Amino acid sequence: MEIKKRLTMLQNTYAASIAETVNTYEKLRALETIVEKRKEKQAHTAPYLNQQLGIQSVEDVFYTISEIYGCANWSVEKTGKGYVAIATSCKLCALSKKMGGANPCNGWCLDPMIAMLSEVCKTDNKHITVESTLLNDDCCKVSIIVEQER
């Protein structure tokens, strides 16, 4: 099997595994607790993850994660105050909807990226806003306000 097909198969298997896990946690009424615990850990592991993946910019976070996991089709646009990232499709979200509808967005996608963005931008995560997700809307949209140097 050629490497590109093998990678796609691994990405699809990974997304399906996460979707199944999220829906199982939801059925066990443990999803919210697990997401909160994961969020705490992600804040501590973000610097290491950024270093390992060579992430140095806002764009790197979205494009590198998209390339590795092959999940969401992120596009990033620079604005006057920072950045806006938009995804119009996501394998993980689509699979989770098909498997029961539990929300995989926070614990497995957005929270890790927000932690990575906070580290890259050297900003508090209050400057990073999830405006919509594909679970409930037609796109996933994240706004990042980059503080001006004083």
C-alpha cells in the first residue's frame, strides 16, 4: 500500500476512534469531566507539542494540525486585530454526529489548539474565541486577537 493511502487510512481510523470514545463518554455521562481534565493537561503540554511540531505561528497551529490529522480543512486569514481561522468540513465532527452526536470539538480539537495558540501568541486564552463549530453551525470559526506590543 502506498504511503499516502496508508496515512489517510490511519487518519480516518484515528478520527473514528476519537468519535467513538467521545460518544461513549457522553453515554456514561463523563464527557464534561473528561474534557475539563484534558483541558488542564493541554495547557501544560502545549509548549512541548509546539516545539515537537515546529509550530511558531498562528498559521502553523491550524495548518500543521490539519496536515497531521487530515481532519478539518482550516484556512487562516490575518485581520486588523489578529487572525480568523475557518473550517467548513471536519471528519471528526461528521463521524461523531453519525455515532450519536456527542461533542468532540472541545476536548480533542479546539482546546488543544487554543492551548497551542496561547503559547505561540504569548497571550491569555481569553483572546481566543470559538465563534462557531461544525457540530451546530455551517463552519468552525476561531478568532485570535494578538495583543499589540507596548
